[in-house]
Amino acid sequence: MSDMPLNPHIVVVDDNPQEVDLLREAFAEADVPVGITGLATGAEAFRHLGLDGVRQITQRPDAILIDLHLPVIDGATVLAAIRRTPHLQDIPTFVISSSIRPQDRATVSADGWFAKPATFAGYAPLVELVLEKLAARRDDDR
């Protein structure tokens, strides 16, 4: 993974703080130093990413992991706003949700889809895919 950005910044949007903690542990287990910002609602994601039109984004994430079932503003709405925003639309996005319906896959644009794993080991494929995507983006930027 030497082709990855140094210390990539990942935004995780999930209303379950334990999911954010598990993802932090999974990236640490992969021995990759990443900064993870956890956000609990779609509204927080809108503010943090500057999608609300009120503030500018302070740190552009290298990847976004998002649950579809969020309070206030759902994940599908956040993803659609990201895809419509020129300076954010190329950020790799990954849906991680307890229930992924076929109609969600048909209507929501994301670079990867994962059902929330039942065990900690189940996070490894998600971490691997995110890291591969980040490495590929860095190669494309060269």
C-alpha cells in the first residue's frame, strides 16, 4: 500500500458510534495510519462536507463510508449531494449498511457496497477495498 496517500483521511457517517470504533480498529489492524472522522447524522455530513452552503469544507476526505439509514438526512441524500458537488464528486464512497436492498443499489451511486459484518473479521474486505481504491486514485493522479 505504498501508493496510498500518506495518512489518508476517511469520513465515516453512521449513527452507531460502535461502527465507527470498529472501523478505526479494522484500519489499525491493517497497520495503515488513517485519520477517521465519525459523523452521526446526514445533517452532520452536510455541514462537515460543506454541502449545506453555509461553510466551506475544512479537510477534504480521501474516502467516505456511509450508512444509508441515518437520522435527519438519509445516506442516499448525502451521496446524491456529494455526486452533484464538483469538488467532492470524485471522492470514493462506500455504503456500509445493515440492510442493502436491490432498489438502493439501482438508485444510489457508490464505489462499493457492504453489509455490516457480524464479526470483526468481516471488516477486513471493506478495509482492503478502500485501501485499494485510495492507491488506485493516487496512481491516477500521477
